[in-house]
Amino acid sequence: MATTLTPPDTDDTSVPPADLPPGLERNAEKAESRRGFLIGLPAYAYLVLFFAIPLAIVVVYSFATRSPSGLTVLADWNLRSYVRLTDSLVLAITWRSLWIATFTTVVSLVVAYPFAYYLATRPPRTRAILLVLVMIPFWSNFLVRTFAWRLLLSSDGPVTRILEFVGFANPRLLFTPTAVIIGLVYGYLPFMILPLYASLERMDHSLVEAARDLYATGWEAFRKVTWPLSKPGVIAGSILVFIPSFGAYVTPEVLGGTGTTMLGSYIGRQFVGTASDWPFGSSLSVAILFVMMIAAMFYFRSGGKDL
Amino acid sequence: MSIVDAGSAPAVAEDSVARPRRTVDRVLAGNAWMVFAFLYLPILVLIVLSFNDNDRVGVWTEASLRWYGEMFQHSRIMGALRTSIVVAVLSTAVSTVLGTAAALSLERFRYKSQRAFDGLLYLPVIIPDITMAVMLLLFFVQAFDIVLLVTGVGMSRGLGTITLAHIAFNISFVALVVRARLSGLDSSLEEAAADLYASRWLAFRRVTLPLIAPGVAGGALLALTLSLDDVVIAEFVSGAGTTTLPVFVFGALRRGISPLINAVSVLMLVGSILLVVGSLAISRRRTGG
């Protein structure tokens, strides 16, 4: 049978085109949408069970009570955990996470964009080799790579020695925000490079040549052709870097100190040991998720409208 | 140098435009080498230090394989290694199939509940690791409580819960990669196949699948990487007995750095590099043959 794919311009399946026999067309389209739904169903069912329901449980826990012994009592529902979100300590940690994540994203974008462009404009053979060279650190374990910086930045490590040699008196990088930012950029740079590369590689480079033929300067051609076409990559890359940086847990634990606690590690602390407070940890999780979704929504919206 | 020249030489004729482009190319190349240095130097330092015989990481005495010997004798490290591999393979297999199906379903069909599913699929990507870890911890605690109450069977967190958790976030990442590939494809090829009376399955196997294959392979490799990479979620959903290798290393790091951890780290590095080389060899044979 000759199955037809749904034409891209018909968004609403319930309205058949006027000039076709309505009954037949509607049946075919119904079968088609049912098929599409069934293909996706296993993934959706899985995500409902292991994502949506766990999310609902966290929301429920955030209204629960912590007993004096540290256990969670699923009764006496209250908003105390949410009131604690405005504690000055929580606000300070949130602000710190925000600027560290923003800084990390900007640095990654500035470094990765020219790099991805360079990669995408190489001849295919060179490109393949360079791409492998990017992939190797990307595939290497995140924790291991973070740990490598702990060795590099430690008081008798190479970076400290070099800084001393250059003339800095008593340089101390480990356990500072700088160390955390270095670790985050190092850890998440491939997440920026790869989407950028994907969108730049797919781009039709004859468009740039056409712009140049029409007397656009290199900068104009970049701004009017390359940048808009690479925007999906920029958005995807920035989200992929910002989000894990904002909720970072491993990096501040390994490279940070007492003064660099970020939201992720603060949440983690609510769930381990005798001082644990699951309802408070849950309300923090709900809050971080809420902020993240709003940020992502704004980002998608502005990215869609901008160009 | 030949790398730089090959890119710019044929495209630009000897007019005034050539000069600035060559400068731009040189800056781009310089940036590229710096990025490579940034990416590789820390790894090299780690590898060199793992061969240090001294008990203190920062003090070099002499090269030896001492810490590698100790690592292979360490039963907890070897157990954690096995757990990591089993979890990664299982979660990748399941999430690649489910994620690819979800991507096709969202990109190539239109149905009512699509937008809700779209959101559900994106959330695990957007959500921070720690939030997902907390969610799944509370879920498993709650679910096991209910199971104990209803059936009297006591269940504990371990390999199973880690695998289930990894599938949950990997589905979304696979779907994301495959969708990126699908949306960049011209659907007219698939329509042409349908017009030529190819059955739905034949059109998928002969046209769609070869076209999205790089996306599916990329998604699967991303899933494998993310599974082997994960510390946070595995730490929260693993039990007392079973942990993955990253969780073991993270725990050890909290107590301080040691040369043994250097050796384990290099083992993990070598494993990932073998993975890349292996997957490249496979993909080359497939496309070349």
C-alpha cells in the first residue's frame, strides 16, 4: 500500500483538506497518527514511570516534615522547607552558582566557536582526524578529567610551579572559584564544541561564498550568514554547558573548598549522613528545576525570535 | 601547516580578499592548537603521575607499575569495574532503541499528545544531575517500601536501580541526537520512496535508517559515554554493596588523593580511548565496505 507521510504544513490532523473525500483522508490520517503515537509509546511510558512519577514524589516530599532524628515523616504537610529557601545562605549559594555557570558558558562559547568553525572548514580527511582528537577527551571520564586538574592545581602541582616561576607570590588556585570554573570549562567544553560543529558542518558553505561575491566583508558574512545558521548549535551547546554547570556537584566537591559550595553540592548534602533533611533537599530540588525550566523557556523563545 | 593551506588555497583566488582570510585561518589554527593543548595536557600529567612509585602523588621518585599491580588485586575496584560495564551496555542498548523510536515518532508524525511528550522527553536533558539523582533516590526508596508492604519482599538498590536510572536519562539524549539528524534531513527522499510503492518498513530500512544511522550511532555512543561518566546519579541510587567505578573513585577522592586513584583513573581513560578507537573502526568498516 502506498502510505503517505503527513505533509509538513498540516499541523492539525482533525481538519482534512477540503477538496479530498473527507472520510478516506481522515481514516488514513488517523491510522498514521496512531502509528506515530505507538512508535513513541515505549519511551514515553518509561519516562512517565522513571521520570514523571519520581518528580511527583520529590514534590510531595518537599511538603513533608523532618523528624528530630532526621527521618522524613509523610504527614503534617507544611511549607517550612520552602520558607527556608529565602535564607541568606541559600541565596548566596544560588547567586554563586549562577555567576559561575554563566562565566563557564561564556568562556566555553568563546573558545569553542572558532574551534568548531576551524574543524568544520577543514578538508574531510583532516576533519575526521581532528574530530577524533576532540572525541578522546570527551569520551574520557568526567570525574577523571576533573581529578587531573586537582593534581595540576595542587600546591606542588605544575600550574602552581609555573605561576611561581613567572613571578606570582604564593599562588593558590585549588579550592577557589577559579579552580571550579577551570574544571567546569574543561569538563563541558566538548558539549559546546560538538553541537556547534554539527550545525557548522551541515551548513552550506557556498552561502558564505555567495555573500562574499555580493561584496559582504568577512565579518558581515559571518554575522548575516554563518552565525544565524549556527544558532541552533549555539543554543544547544549553551544549554548543554550552562545546565550541568549550574547544578554542578562533582566539580565543586573535587576542586572547590568551603567557600565555593554550589547549589548541587548543597542539595546533595541534604541527603547524606545524620544531618540529612530530605524535605528541605526536595524543596531545593524543586526550586532549581523551576528556575532551570524558566531559563530554558526564555532561552528557546528568544532564540526562536531573534533571527 | 599543510592543514591550514589545504583549507583556504583553492577557494579563494589571488585577489584582495585572500589576505584577511589567511590571517583569520591562522588565528583559527592557533586557537585550535591551544584548545588541543588545554584538552590533552592534564590527561598527560595524570598518566605520567600514575607511574610514580612514591606514596605521595606530587613527589616523583621513580617509574614503576606498583599501583597498577595493587589496582588489579583490589577486589572492590574490580567489582565496581564490572558493574560499570554491565550498566553501560544494558542502558545503552535499551535507550538507543527507545530514544530512536521516540525521535521518529516526534519528527515524522503528527498526533495530539505530541507536545506533552516533547516536553517530557526534554526534561531529563534540562534537569541537573543532582535533581534527577534525588528524584530517583526518593522514587526507589518509596517504591521498595511499597513492595515490602505489599509482597513482603525486601529489595535493595544496586546494579538494577543504576541501570534503570541510566536508561531514564539516556533515552532523552539519544532522542535529542537522532532528532537533530532527522530535522536536518530532506523528507522528500522518504516521500519519494513511498511514492515508488515502498512499504512503510522498506522505506524505513532502505531510506530513513541509512540516513539517520550516523545520528543513531552518535546517540548510542553518547549514551555509553554518559553512563560510564555518571557519578552523581549512580552515587544516589546505588546500594551499600554495589557501586560503579566512578562512584568508588569519587568516594576515595573525598578522603584525599592517592597514587592508587591515579592508576584507576588511567584505567578508565584507556577504556574510553579503546572505546572510541573501536567504534571508529566499526563505523569505518561499515561505510567503507
